[in-house]
Amino acid sequence: MTARWMSYLRSLECTACGREFDAGAAHGVCPACGKVLFARYDLAELRNALVPEDFRSRSWDMWRYRELLPVRDEANVVTLGEGMTPLLRVNEHLSIKDEGKNPTGSFKARGMAA
């Protein structure tokens, strides 16, 4: 990881009841109704802070996009190098993401890391 660390995660919003929760607190589901929480980002600030060139010199793993992930503190990152798995084009209408290339051989590696 690099010295610069900034997540633009703003809050967690319930997809059912619309309530917002502090993204700094641990939530599995909405404490009010038990439904899925959606990560909300400060996209206006993010748009002004990053340009595509910022990503080009970074390591080739999912953490190259750290500002777009819901992790606020680099100390909380645990990684085996997951992410950046190939997208294989099968035909004009179908592509397959090869998550077997992750260190664990599973699509779950990416989600567990972030």
C-alpha cells in the first residue's frame, strides 16, 4: 500500500427503508429492518480528487482503486493480492469473469478483503 489513503465512503444506506448509517460502524444489514445496506460515496469530491492517471502507477490488485472501496483505514486492509481477475470473452453477448485466479480460487476472496 502507499502512504496516501483516502476513502470517499460517506454512509451506508438501507436499500429498503432508506435510512442512513455511519459507515465507520460495523453493520451487516440495516439495524432497523434487516435489509441490505448500500455504500454511498461522495462522488462530487471524488470527481475533483482523482484522475485516471492516478491509477496507472499503482499495484495491479483491487487496492489500486482504494478510494472506491469501503475501507477508511489502511490498517484494516488484509490482502493476499485478490482482484484484477481476467474477463474472458466467450462470444459477442457473453463474457465470463475468472475468479478462480484469485489466491483462494474463489470469488469470495474479493468480498472478504474489502
